[in-house]
Amino acid sequence: MPADATADRSRRDACPGAVTVHRAADGGLARIRVPGGTLTKAQFKAVLTASAAFGDGQLELTSRANIQIRGLLAGAEARLAERLCAAGLLPSVSHERVRNIIASPLGGDQPLVDELDRELCSWPELADLPGRFLVTIDSRGDVSGLGGDVGLARVGPVGTDWALLLAGQDTGVRVPESQTVTTVIAAAQAFLVERAQQGCAAWRLTELVEGPQRVLRRLALPITRHRVEVRPSLPLATGFAGPRTLVVGAPLGRLDAAQGSELLRVAGSTLRLTPWRSIVLGDVAPGTVVGRDLITDPRSPWHGVTSCAGMPGCVKSLADVRADAAAWLRAEPEPSSRRVHWAGCSRRCGRPQGEVVDVVATAGGYEVDDKYTVDTAAALAVARRDK
């Protein structure tokens, strides 16, 4: 069960940001929103050096193509914010937690994402959106399945219409290119109006009573097409995705200082984060080899395996899941298309969307897909083969 399903909705969403830092067992946790996932080389270096100066020196990649810094020293929030502002990563303090926009990592949608981000930050009332409210911009059919609250999916060549998605499902509404930004903003505003009318503190559109249907009625847009089924979102394969485009995986979604420096050495002008905790590097010389245990082989057993922070970083965790997952991976399990997520407790933080084999720590060991096991590796082998 994903973490959202058991969260307390009687209070305001306390999702961490770059300014509003969560106090974890290992220090402050800052989440830096990166709409569309795109960072310049200078911005990535700024985040890496900020982690070295104020945190544990490492970076966590999230399932929403954002970056987290852990182990922040007490009182370091203001200095971190100054660094991020100087790097152009904090355009609005009031809206920084709600800039949640995922785009196709290999698509050319960053200009649209940037326009939407600027418009979102210009509406004062949209600062009240929950930190978990998600927008997807999908030009390649690869991110709509992540279950965004509001989404756009291209339904033709560049310059033609987009499908409007609500709660990850096609509404049948088709939006002209010129009206994409205004339509997404109107849908986000309609969510807030409907939430206020229902008198609740919903964090996601599906948590409202008939949320998608009522928001669609508020938009009053014509339904012109039959609804189409949204495909599941599967991770990008690591390795070269084009002659000069390289997809690099971060082991368990975490980069240390040496790995970050290696990415800077190889990257062209930009790095693009993906919702599968990998990084797309453009303008890479053909045949480039990336070291530091970064993942570039699509057959690597590390591909498609994720984990939460676990012990000692999280006080709720019942196990050091990163160490346990790494030990399992070093035993070289057979390659599988089934993804695996290791979690330190039943909240299953960081769990990817879609079909995943769940490995969840309990007081007495691990459960694999909700079944307790005394041999986690054996149970995983069966689950990855049969699920």
C-alpha cells in the first residue's frame, strides 16, 4: 500500500521543501523541486556543493524527478535557500513546494514546463496546493501512467492538440497547444475550490468525493473524443538512448560526491532527472564510459531497484534497508523486468507507481508482497519471476 493511502488527511500537507525542511533522524531533509527535471550543469554543481557544505554530501533522487539533501545541519535552511536562489532553483519561496511538474525525460517539453511553472508561481492562491499535487506533461507516452492529478498527453504531432488527464485518466477533452497552460492552471484552481466546498484537507484529486468528475464539470470544457487508456509508465532503460544521449542510473537513487562529480565530467550543458531515479545526459561523446559504480548497463541487477532511506536516517524504519538491498544486489540476482522497492516500514515511502515487488521491513524481518519470509532472497526470486 503506498504511503499516501495511510497518511493523516486531517492536517495540512507537511511535504518537505527546500525552505520548509523536515527534521529526520539524521538531520534536516530538504526537497528541491525541479520542474521538468532539467538542471543546467552549473545548477547541478550548486546542489552538489550545497550538500557538501550543509548536509551529508550526497544527493537523493526522488520518484518525482526532484532532488533531496539529507543530514542538514540545524539552522542551515537559510544558507541553503541563498545558494538555491543564486542558482535559479528557488524562483518563489511561497510556491516552492507546489512546483511539482514531471515531463517526458526524452521529450522536448521543457519550454512548456517553464511557462507553466512561471504561471503557477504567479497565482497567490495556488501556493495553497498540497505538496503532493502533481502535474504531468507527456509528449512520449511515458509519464501519464505516474498518476498525476492533472496531466497533458500529446495526441498528435507537435503543434496539435493535447489530451487533458485528471487523476491519470483521459477525460476526452482535447486542449489546443495555445491553451495548455491556462487549462492546467484552471484545473488546479478548480481542485482548490472543490476541496474548500467539500470542507476537507485532501492532498490528491482522487481523495475528493468524485474529484475528477467535479473538477471536469467546473472546467466546463467540451468532451470531443473517446477516452483512451493510459499506458503504465515503465522506467527508461539505462545506457545510450540515442547517439549522444546517455541514461545513467543512480544506485538505489542515491549519488555520493564522487558519482556527482563523474556526472559533471560526462554531462553536456544540462542534466535531466527522471521519475525513475536516473539522469539523462545530452551531448555525450559516443562511446563514453561512466565510472564510479553508476548504472549504464540495462541488464544490471541494480536497474529498477529502489529503496526508502531506512535506518539510521528515518526514525520510523525497522531496518537498514539500503544496506540489506545492496547486500542482496551484490549477490547478483538474475536480471528481471520486475521492479523491486525496499521499505523500512509499512508506509512504503518512495514507492514507484505501477507494478512493483514490495519488500517491507517488519519487527521480525521482511515481508515480500505482504507475505512474511525467513529467506528474503528466495522469496524475491519467486516474486520477480511470477508476479
